[in-house]
Amino acid sequence: MTKRALIRIAILSTTILLTTILTGCKTTTPTTNSNSNSKILVVASIPPISNFVKEVGGDRVEVLTMVPPGASPHTYEPTPAQMRDLTHARALFLNGVGLEFWADKAIKAADNPNLQVVVLSEGMQILESSENAAGNPHLWLSPKRAKHYVERIRDTLIEIDPEGKATYQANADRYLAELDQLDADIRDAVAHFKSREMVTFHASWAYFIHDYGLHQAAVLETTPGKEPSAAEVAEIVEIIKRTGAPAVFAEPQFSPRAAQVIADEAGVPVLTLDPLGGLPPRETYLKLMYWNLEQLKKGLGADTP
Ligand SMILES: [Zn+2]
């Protein structure tokens, strides 16, 4: 290769490099259309929180989810590759109350000074849990409490990306109104239930039960993933018969075996309640909760008003 050719290559490379830098800069200016590179990268621990972030963040934000749809946050630990996403993310939205048992390790490993860690349940009233000292973590399953999560997400995104303030505020206002509607729809439906006795897979519905005036008759697995003993099975069957609980609610993230055994013995049907969603037809929180409401109507016996 001649000296001149080498110089030409050098000039060409410099031009390409400069073009890349200039275009790179251009995409961050607010006048250009957003592309994936200019989006604010944030990480959410579970699908419902991820969906809240999408609703509020819209096109300005890219959300990654640590616990994938179909997995249970009680047992799933994010992979090292997932944890590495935290090294270049701007925020990590956690539920708290002990749900993200992997969080401390992941945050420490990420060593990212720009990462804002937001524990969404912080400052909220926590219901006690018999097997978890921190309390019951499933606050998002009560729409009224989910609204606090959405407000914290809105405030955090405004802090990270002040230019998007109007967008985040408008999106949050619209979505909060939808959550109010969901709350009203649940209230209406529950008023027509024939039974208020809930037998659920684990204590995931505690806040929902508390806020809508239902009653937790029994829980199949006090520790999710640990099947009930023969004595516990007999006790739950007895409770179902005594309270007249009309159904047993299983969960798609765990085997329905224990629920089926108990339901068969008690002579009631098994239905499903999904605390997490993330997959069609329950890919959004609203779709998830309306789907769950239909299951509750089937299980607890809705009067036709
Ligand atoms: Zn749970």
C-alpha cells in the first residue's frame, strides 16, 4: 500500500468518526425524533412495575424487566447479564418489602453512580406477613396503592429527564384516571359477589382482600414454592368446608398440583389468579387486573345485578 493510500484511509476514517460523533450528538437534541439510543434506559424488577414505567414514560423511556413474565419474583434471581444492564441504566424501580432479595448485590456490582434506586413501597403502610419479617410485599395488586407507585415513577422520571416533564405528567394523569376507573369497577363487582371467602395460592392478594372487604380464609403455600404438608392440606379442606369458600385460586407462576388436590378433596373448582402478568392476554397491568376480576367473579359467584 502506498503512503498516499494510507493517508487517504486515515482521512476517510477520521471523516467517518467525525460523522458518527456529529450524528451521535444530533440524536440527543430534542428536535430530532427519538430513537432507541436517545431513550432513557431504566430497569424495573417485575412486569407490573415495568408496565407502570411504560405508561408514564411513553416513547422517551426504554424499560428492561429483571424478573421475566412467567417467573416468580420469590424464586427468580436475575442473570449476571441482566444485572450488567444496571451499569448503564439511569434508574432501578424496585417494589421493596423484601421482594427483590437480589437487589443489594446487583446494585453493588453495577457500581453506577448515575443509577437512581427507587423503592416504590417506601413510606406506604405495609401489611404483616406470617413468614416474612419485612411484611407482605404485594402492594401493587391493590389499584389504589398502585397509584402511589405510578406517582413515584412520574416524579423520578421528571427528576432524571426534566425536558420530558409535560409528557410524564400528562401520561401519569391519564393513567391514574384509568386506575381510578379500575378501582371503581372492582368495587362494583365485589358488591355482587356471593361469597367473600378467598382461598389463594399464596398471600399475594392480601392488599386486594383488605382494600375491597374480602376475607382470606386460607393460603395454600405460606412460603411460595414450598408445598403444603398432608396436615396443612387437611386443615385447608376443613376451612373451605366450614367457610363455604366456593373456589381455590391457583397461580400461573407455580404448579397447580396442591390447589388441585385440595379443591378435589373439598369439592370446589380451581381457578387462577395472576399476580404478575406480562404475557398476553395479560401483558399490561390493566388487562391483568380485569382478567383477574373475571376469575374472581367466576370463583366467588357474581349476582347478575
Ligand atoms: Zn408473591
